[in-house]
Amino acid sequence: MATDSKYLRFREAGESANVNNVARFGEPARSLFTTSKVFSLHHRITIVDNAENVIYRSETKFPSLHDKTDIYDAAGQHVAHIERKFFSLHERHFVTMADGTAFQISNELFHIVKDITNIEELGWQLKGNIFGLNFELYDGSGQIIAVISQKFLSIHDKYSIDIYKPEAEKTVIAILITLQHMVKDRQNASSAGSSSSSSGN
């Protein structure tokens, strides 16, 4: 079964790629899928393939002011480390890959409906649509690297990732985990703001 929504492009493992993604970019080289354990103190995220084999996992230390997160592959090899710079005008997350490559992503992406964030250290661009829950990742020549889509109204915080450049897979996964933390932080901040407004009335 293929998903055909232009705006909600999430799909479950085993389903065909979204027809709009295929029309624009072709069939992905590989697709991965995530599920978070929302009731875990260590905020674990598991990434599986189309056959639901575990490919990567991430774990966040708790409590952690800087949201320190590590990603490992299925063999237990370290893939990346992520940290949040807490006191920043545009909350930033710093990512260090196991090979020493380092870059940062800021939450400027979430200030308007649709925006482009440059990942300057990689020469990549992240195009986001928070209402559509979709993110597209491009390289410096404008070629698609991956499409990341979130499931609407899911308590398990599910994402699907269509990867078009397999050589960039581990970096894509690190960006995905970072985005997932940033989206969750924004949701938590919005909930806290709503609660404060309600208690003040």
C-alpha cells in the first residue's frame, strides 16, 4: 500500500513510498522508521528498516540539562553524539559524528510555517514544514538526500525516512534524532506556555 497524501507523507514499515515523494525524487534507495519510548526516563528511540530489523538506537541521559544523546548502530558501534546548547537565542543542538565530523542545527527552523536552515558545516540545506510534519534534506548542489515525515497525532512520536543518498545515512539519522528532540522541545514549551496562561486566568 502506498501513501498518497501531499502533506502527511508518513508511512509505516512495509508500506510503499509516498507517491508524491516518488513523483518528485524517484524511489528511495532505503527507508527507515522510528519509534520513541515516550514513558522511558532515558528517552530511547529505535530505528528499524522495512522488515522491522533494528538498525540504530539512540538514548538520552536523564536528567540532562544539555539533552545529551548518543546514537549506536545494531552492532553497538557509536554513530554520533548530540548536545543542546541550553542558553541560546535560537536553541542549538551540536552534533559530532563518530568520524569527527561536527555540525549544528538551530530551532530557527520552527519560527515560521516554512523555512530553510543551512547546515553550514556540511553545505546542506534542511527545508521544513512543521504543519505538514515533513522535512527535506538537500546537499550543496540541490540534490535530495532524504525526506523525513512525522506521523500525525502519534503518542509514540513516529517518523519515516526515505534516504536517497545511502552514503549519507548515518548523518541523516543524526539529523533526524536531533529534529525529533527539537520538535518535542517545542511541543513541551507550547504545553508549558498554555498551562501558564490557563493558571493565570
